[in-house]
Amino acid sequence: MKNYWVIGGAGWLGRPVVERLAFQGARVLCADLPGRAAEWLAAEKHPPGILPADFDAFQAEGIADWVAKRIDEGGIPDGIANLTYASTARPLKDLTAAEFDHVNHGNLTCTLLLTRAIADAMATRGTGSVVLFSSMYGGLSPDPSIYGPGMNPNPIEYGVNKAGIRQMARYLAVHYGPMGIRCNSISPGPFPNATIQERDPAFISRLSSKVPMGRVGNPAEIAGSVAFLLGEDSSFITGIDLPVDGGWTAW
């Protein structure tokens, strides 16, 4: 039985990833902010093999101990997917240095510390797969014209951090490749959550007009790409960024 960890597993895109891996027969550690994974798992029916865990992706000083404890409880994971992110949602003119640094700390520094701790453990076994989450905005800028009055374009710190995640995946792929560890990233396109879709259909229409497929993504459509990159079917793939964006970056 495969042993996977999904960090940020109780979120909008994390949930279908957790369920897809569990449906395939894996044991899945679903880690999210304190109480969030347990609450989601208690509220709905799920396939067996999903275990909740609390994890605060911004607490750098606790990462090594958290990883060690999870490994003591369930063994070294065969693969991890990290979907955590943060942003301020503030306009560029209002973004402070402290806010920018804080988001960088969570999205980049803590992602590096977490990934390194897990990959080092994987290296003792000689196998493992890491999937980090970037974004279409890790490679291009948001189009201000699709945002209506009172809306802020996707914030700069989010795009800067997601660009960094792509490079982190490439660097880690090269570093850990000789140890049998693969590392890739995924760049989702537009996957607005249900609240946004219900609240602002006009925005969803404008967003969809930027997609060659003419629609936004369904959360379930991200899960297959994660399962592929974690599994044996991608055993000779490392250091890539896989866009799952309906063609957003094709034009």
C-alpha cells in the first residue's frame, strides 16, 4: 500500500487529490490548518485510508519535529503533494515590506524546509516523489481587464512565490535525483472556489474567456495530474512544471 501525504489536503483543490489517492488504495495523510482536515473528514463520507493531521505551514521552527513525528507514526511517505499557499490580497500600492516578507516566509522558506525534511527521509530509502504546487501566475501576469470594479488583480506576492516554487522544484529535482527522489511542480489554471463562482458569475465568464477550452476548471480535474506525478507511471519524469490550465498559457 502506498503512503502519501497531502499538505493543504482539506482545501478546494486538496480534497479531490486526497480522495483520488485514497480511491486508488493508498494510505493518505491529509494535513491542513489545525482542525480543518478532521472537520472535513467528519462532515462527509470518504474512502478508507485517510488520516487527518494538523499542520501550520508558517511555523518553520516546528517543521522538522512535525515531519519526524509523522514518520514515526506512519513511516516514510512514498510521495507528498504540497498545496499550501498564502497571499495578502492587497493592492500593490498598499503592500508593506512586512507583509511581503511574511508571505515569502510561508510560501517559500517553509515549503523548502518541509520538502527538504521529507526528501531527506525518502533518500534513506532511495525512492520518493514530491509534487509542489505553482500556478499559471508563476509564469505570467494577471490580465487586469478581467477584474471588475473593486476587485484586485491576483497579487504580486502570489505570483512571485509561485514562480519561486517552479524553480525550487527544478533545483530539488537535480539535487535529489541521484538519491532516487523525483520532484515536479503543477501549475493550475483558473480553479475559482464555489463561493466566488456563486457570488460573481460575470467574473467567471470573463475568466473563462481567457481559457481556450472556454471554462474554468473543476477541482476534480487537478487530482489526476497529482496521482500521475506521484505514481510509477511518471517514474522517469522529474524537474518539470505541468500546466493544468485548460490551455490558458497556450496563447
